[in-house]
Amino acid sequence: MILSAVKVLELNEKYDLIKGLSERELNNPEGVVFDLRVGKIHKINGNSFLGVEERHSPETETLGDVSKDGNKKFTIKPGEYYLVTTMEIVHSPPEKIKYDDNFPEAYLVPKILPRSSLQRGGVSLHFTGTNPGYKGELTFGIKNLGDQDFTFELGARMFSVEYNAVVGDIKRAYSGQHQGGRVSSQGEIEIQN
């Protein structure tokens, strides 16, 4: 079940589901999604490894950070791939919560969607799911699949998020290495949990 933006704002006061929303999203959200803004852009500078027990993600370089660079513009040329991080902090509580009097308690998880402006610009958004227990900025991949440059500003609305109620129980909440919004292991080998 998808929660409306109004319902998420009501729950936000108690459960801190999304921190740092823009004034537009706080005061006049559309429908069931909130638009999230791009706060950082990162370039991948090394290789990665994903094994059965060990892994390492590549070294990355932060090319821009809205908190330091303001609304700086970046251009993604055809074929280029970057990582982008949200300005907002997204939270999926580790426990079931009472989100509506007409339904039983449930875990709430955010689902990410690309804004259609990306698709219209020939840019694809690469994202994964978020489990109960995660709290932090979200990092996604973006790639220019078109044959023209795509330019954006830091602080622009680039992603949409909706919250869904989960049916059933889970064995454990998220305890992964990216808790808190970490972008990369910077080439350091880790044991997967």
C-alpha cells in the first residue's frame, strides 16, 4: 500500500521519515511522492569487486557538494556514468509503526523513482531497494544514454520517493555498511554481512 504525501508528512513529525525536505515538498507536495534533490555528484575512479564473502567498492571523488558549491552546474556527456547523492536524509524505521487506524502496524519502506525530466533528457537512474532500519542520504547511479549532453544543477529535484507499507514480518533490520549514507568503501576490502 502506498502512503499519500500528506500521510507521510503527518508521520514525519513522529518518525522522522524524511529530513531536509524542500519548502515546496513540505508545504505543497503532489500526490503520493516527494521530490528529492541532488546534493552531491561523485566520479568513480577505481575498480570494484563483489565476491561471495568479501567485496570492495571503488574509490570515488566528490566533484560537487551543494553545501560547499551552491547550485553549481554539471554536464554529463553521452555514455558517462556518475553517482549522485540526495540532499535529504531518508529513514525507514526498524520497527513496525501504526501508520493508519484502519490498518495493522507495518514497516514502512521508501521506493525510489526517477523524475520524468531525467528520462526526457536521455538519462537513466540506477537504484536499489531500501530496507527497514536504513537511515541516511541515498546514492544512485545516473548514466546519459542519449546522444546529447545533459546538464543539471546541484539542488535540482532529480528523484521521487514514495513510502510503502510492508506486509508481514522481517528477520532483521538493515545493518549494512552503507548505513548513514556512505558512498563507497574507497577500495577497502570488507566482509559482507
